Amino acid sequence: MASSPAQVYTVGKQLELFPHVPGPPHGIYDYEPRPLPATLAAGQIRDFDKNTAKYIKTKATVQIEEVIRVGDNRESQIVRCKVVQPPVESQRGVYPLVGKSKNKTRLPLARSLALKAYDYEYYGDSFGGPSANAEESDGDFSREFAVYRYYCDKGLTGSPHAMPQFYGGWVMKIRSKDENGSLKYRYVSLILIDYIHDCSIESLCSRWTDPNDHNDPETPGDLIPTKEPVPFQKADGGFTHITFDEKKRQLVIKKFLHSLAHGNHLGIEHREIDPSNVFITWAEPGVPQVASWLPYPPHPFERSSVAALEDFHGWWPPAYERGLDRDRLFDDWLCSEEVFGPLEEAQEVVAELEARGIRNWPHPYPKFSTFKTLKKLIKDRREKDKQKKAEKEEEKAEKAKMEGMEEMNRLLLPSI
């Protein structure tokens, strides 16, 4: 008999976590299929050793402080938690669960974390039954872990970056009961990331609806940003209030598009971008895809448009207005010096500046590359691959020729 999500993920409950690194990302058509082994028992995690005695120095304990998103028919259960007991030895390649201490004592990390559990028990109905849910959660965990770990390896998690800090992959052990009511345990994979204290774009807006439009009730209308000041908590516990006028909304989209460009440059493709998943935080000082071939991240103009940001209309770009050329307005904004600068290859600009003896980048906007450069790189790569293939064929033909001559020489040698 399975417990309800509210019973498992309840405020005040302490969870013992064991470190776990999944295999390569899988679970959608972009990746090689990686089905769960037929021998894997229900309630177990692939490649996870259940002998918890092995984790004496690496396990951690967290306590749930707030339920964020918990329930049936969900692909993840999300709670806010705090570290009660950090591991004696931290995982490699991720941010540690220990805070800074003057005497080098391993104190628990002070900040709140978000725990995201891929609990197959509460996934929606599947034609494949419980085993299909387990396989889906296995894939979800592998992909999200891979993205966060990749960003973390590149030093692009945590403030001031768009991706929250990453504290690794873990497995928790959950008490349960079988059909006969006997005690049993099941295991659930999860990740730990920084808890985002602040607001999503969606939460700062309402949606415009046309009462006369009955064609597609599922399609959301344009965003209508709140005109009221929004409180953001500061590091000292106080609050600052921000009013999101057009300039500030533009700044949010600018930072958002810049982070997407960086991700694209690292070979990461973001999908299902939605205003509910773009958070605005108050930051204080102190507190192989082909795009990766480019010398700098691709200019956001190459990947952004009014149409591409349809779900953000009303925040920025502006909502539809008769006589307003939104495409031109948005394109001009993207290429303005205050945002991302003109569409030009920064590598060429740097070369020109250095030829004039200027070594420091003099512009207010960052350095970007263009798809024109990318096309040239792809063309050059194809030419090199073609040349290598021809050289290999030539070597192969030469080798066959030499082997043929050796065989003929053996046949012509007189027997002794």
C-alpha cells in the first residue's frame, strides 16, 4: 500500500540522502535508448548500491521546511529543505553542502535548498504501467542531472549566473508497505539545487483574454504585467520593492536571452521555455553541438524573435497593438548597444582593435559570434572531413597495392 505524496513529502520530515551519479542522459528521442535492466526489482534505482553502510562518510540529512509542489500525477515532487547534517566527504564536481567556517568545522550549509525528487510512484498513468513510470523517472533524472552537472563543470551555476547552484544527485530511502502490509523500502532519485526565493515572470502578470474568442481556450493570452511594486527579500532580511516598467522588463529578457546564448554555446538546447520557469531574483554583491565550435556565444538576434517569445508577449516584446511593428522594434532592441550590440563577429572586431593597439574590449555589450561564422566553420569542417576521407582511401589503396606486389613477389620467387 503506497503512501500519499503528502505523507512522504511533509514539513518537518528528515530525509537521509545517499550520493548517486546516474549514467548518460537518456529517455527521449535525442539520446540512445537505455531501458532499465529486466532484473532490476521494483522500487530500486539503476546502478545504486543499496548497502547504505558504504555511505557513512558521504551521506547527508536534510529536513523539509516547505512543500512547493507535491501531489499525484506529477513528474517531480519539489520541496524546500535545509541541511541538517552535511556529509563528511563532499561529492566531486558539485557545490558542497557545507558552509564557511573560521575554524574549518564542517557546518551545514545555511541557505535553503530545493529538493526535486523523480518519484515514479506518483507519475501519471502510463500504458506501460508502473515499470514504464520507473523508466521515465530514470530518464528524467539522468537528463536533468547531466545539464546541471555540465553547467557546474563550466562554472556557470549560482549567482550571478542564470542557473541555480547545483549540489549533486542523490537517492533517498522511503519506508513503504507491500500488498500484505509488511514493511518494505523503495528508493527515489533526486537533485538538490539552490532554492529560488523570488518570483517567476508568470506570477508577476495576469493574462489578457478575449471573451469573444472561443476558438482555442487552451492558448494563453498576452501577459499583463503588474503595475504594483514587487517586494524582494535582501540578504539582511529586509525588503526592497521593484516596479517592473518596460525598461526593467527589457532587462529581465536581456539577461534571460544572454543565458540562453551561453547555454547554446556550451551545446545545450533549452526546450519548453515558459514564463512560469523564468525566475527573477534579487542579487547582491558578495552574496558537441555545432554552436560550441564558435569562438563566442551566438548573438541572441540569431535565435530570438517576437514569434519565438510568443508566451512572453506583454512582458517583452510588447503585446499586439495596431500599427506597431513589433518585429522591427524587438530586432532594433536586440542589436542596440545597450543590449547585445550589432550583429557582427566579435573575433573579427577583436582582430581589428588589436591591429590598432587596443587590447581591452571598449563596448558596453558582450562579445558574440554569428551564424555566418558558424556556416564557415561547418563548411571548413566538411572540407577537412572530406580531405581526411580521401587521404584514408588513398592510404587504403596504396596498402592494397603494396600487399598485391608482395603477394606477386612471393609467387615469383624460385623454390629452393
